[in-house]
Amino acid sequence: MAQENQTLTHAYADISYDEPIIDHAPVQKILNICRAMSLWPMTFGLACCAIEMMGFGMARFDSARFGAEVFRPSPRQSDLMIVAGTVNKKLSPLVTMLYEQMPSPKWVIAMGNCAISGGPFVYKNQYGIVEGVDRIIPVDVYVPGCPPRPEGLLEGLFQVQKKITGRRWWPVPETATKSEQW
Amino acid sequence: MIEAIPTQFIIIFVGLLAIMAFVGLNAVVLVYLERKVAGFIHRRPGPYEVGPPCFPHGILQPIADGLKLVGKQIFTPKGADSFLFWLAPMISIAPAIVCFIVIPFGPKLQIINTNVGLILILAFTGINVLALCLAGWASQNKYGLIGAARDISQGVAYEIPLLLVVLSVVFMTGTFNLFDIADGQGAWPWQWYIVYQPLAFVLFFICALAETNRNPFDLPEAESELTAGFHTEYSGMAFACFFLAEYAYMVVAACIMAILFLGGFQGPGAPGIWWFLAKVYVLLLIMIWIRWTFPRVRFDQLLNICWKWLIPLAVLNLLITLAVIAL
């Protein structure tokens, strides 16, 4: 069985943030809609799920339609961290550091089973894998799958947008009619 | 009280306000165009869904990006020189706005008609190199520093063929006044200076791409090797300032190309700002097209292109121009 109380050698990420200068409900509402519509992900792939993340940005699935194709290489300019793959213990301080380097407001998607819980690498006395990236950084949306398909990651993006603005912006796939699809 | 203010000051003040609006609007349009053209080149729709149904094709996307960047946390990295760190984005954007003062947008639409217009633009665009150098230096970041070093060597190297090429056009016209240069060309394409100076136009275009840090010469911010180069540590509006400045310099470069080689505001039918903007936007679209088509050059290749090809060709062009004028 998995180690329920896995000990890590470094602390949980610093999740303190500055209070907004203009804390005024309508202003924050408009800003939140803008934030949801322009989530720039960090160029950052850890393992094979990153291939699906690339598919999410490329022609067939095209995250650009929802304003999320600007993969910024610098954490200072990105809003969304997609943890795409296995986080091992050696890498976990760097993942924490990248999270802390992102300026708030920021969101995290744990993509794939490895990032969610350790996935296939969890067994008794395993010593190398962080069992779930939520042990080192706060996660907003979990996208399960091994790996999840790009449309799964798109759905995860929609869930982040829903979390930011409080409403779903795009039609749910099962009920989408032909005219609502592009 | 109001009579005490000279008219010239009022014209410059109003003109600067209008230019700031123009630069901001241009940045919004260019961000949208860049992402949309990138989408079409990758065979995907690009920004499409953002915005209510009355704004189709995602034309509100740049607005969402801009407001998001305003609402983003900004901070000074530990160990950074905070004065220089915050000075750099301002030094980057301010000269870009000054450059537009001398550009003749139309036969009657120019803020200052001065006989050193071209020199003023060349001088002020040079300041951008200093701004990027300060940004990389002050942010206490190894990627930033390498980006700044690359920007200086690239900026200094490409300034030389740029000046030589401009000089050959100036020898032809005998003036640095941008209005006179545009006015001296005829309405039809075969009366424009691109017919007399085709090599100069190509050289100027390459140098302009390098001076504005566009692909295939965007070595100072090479994403695959330097994270984000000189602006690695900048977030929120400081980053947006650098982008605004980059787009503003692109527009300045396209304006100069349109004036020197493509007749400026001259065109078939009535001359006016519509011809000028059409030429500028065609040149900007070509720049965006090049960015999404060509891979980045290596740094030694970048300097070899400049020192082994562009400068000798620019000198040759200048000598031929002088010989033809002398005959």
C-alpha cells in the first residue's frame, strides 16, 4: 500500500499573497472574467502527460480558442501551472520553487494520475515519488487519466475558469448542438 | 493664463496624447493579429471564443489579456536593483512614443515638421538598447544578463547597416525631413524609392527585424534557451510595457520603411492617412508572417549575417548611389 503519511524533506509551498489594492466587488468581477479568459500556462512538462499538453495547444484541440495558448516560459508571466507528469522527490523542491515564483493570482492543474496521487508508481516502500502534487503545492483542478486526453485537459481549463468566475462559460459536451460547435 | 502657453507646446501635448492612444490601440490590434495569424499559419482558428456573441472571432481577447496583466501582482526580485529595475520598462516605452512626433501620417497630419526628423527617430530608437540592457542587468538573473548582453551586441551591430542604408536614401533626396522625403515621391508604385533602392529596402527590412528583436532575430528573449531573456523577472504591467514598446518600435520601423521606400502617404487617387496606414499594416503583417515561419538563427550566425553580408552590401549600395548621383 501507499505510504499514507509520506514525509518530504522540504516544506509545503508558501501560499501567502498580497491583498488586492482595489478590493471592490464589481472591479474584481470584471478582472476575474479577464483572468479566466486569458490563462497563460507555464511551459513546463514533467513526463509523458506533457505530450498531451502539447496536443492541447496544437491545431486539433487548440487552447487558443479560449485564450490559453500563450505558453510563457518564465513563471513570472504565467497564471496557470499545469503539472503534467510524475513529480519525483528530487524534482519536488523545484516544482515548489516554480510555484512560489509565479505572481498571484495563480492556479494549478494536476494533470494525470501521477500528479494526482502518484499513479502507477505507488507501491509499498517506494522511495522516489511524491504521491500527489497536492502534498507540495495547492491544486485547484485535478484532471484524471493516464494520460488524460487533450479534451480532458480543456475540460480542466474550463473548470479553472468556472472556479475563477463562478459560472461555466462553454456548453457541456453532451448537450452541445451542432451549431454551438465551431 | 492660457495665452501665456505657446501654441507649439499645446500642439505637442495634444499630439503626445493622441500618439499614446495610437500606440495603445496599435498594440491591441497587433496582439490580436499576431495570435490570429499564428493560428492560421498553424492551421487552427486562433483566439475564437472569448467575448460575448456580439464580438465574434475573439476580438475581445487582447482586452482580456491587458486587464489581466493590470491585475497581476508585480514585485521586485530579491537582490535586484529596484530603481534600475523599474526604470527600465519606462525607458523602453517613452522614446518609442517620442519617435511618432516627427512621422508624417498624412499630407497635413504631422505634429512637428522638422528637418532632422530621421535623425531624431534613429537617435531615440537607440535608447531601447539601453533600456533592455538595464532590465537584464538590474533583475539579478543570469538569463536576464545573457539576454541583455545579446541585445547590446545585436543592437550595436545592426545599427551600422541600418544607418548606411538610410544614408543612401538621404543622399538621393538630400534631406532628413520625413515629410519632404514622402512628398518627393509620386503617387504610383513605380515612382517610389523602392524602385531605385530595392537592395536598400531588403537590407532595411532585415535590420529592422533585428533592431526590434523580432523572429528570426529574437535572440535577447530566446525562449528555448534563455527562459524569457531580459524580461524574465518582469511580471504584470512591467512585462506589458516591454511588449507595448516592442510593438511600438515595430510600428516605427514600418512607418520609416513606408516613408523612405513606399511613398509614405502618397498613393493613387487621393494621398492621405489611409494609404499610410495600409502600407504600415502590410509591412507589419509581413513581419508577423516571418515570425511564425522562420526558426531562430544561432547567435554566431546572427553576427555573421550582419558583419559579413549586411554591412558590405550596405556600403556597396551607398557607393553605387553616390556614383549614380555624381554622374
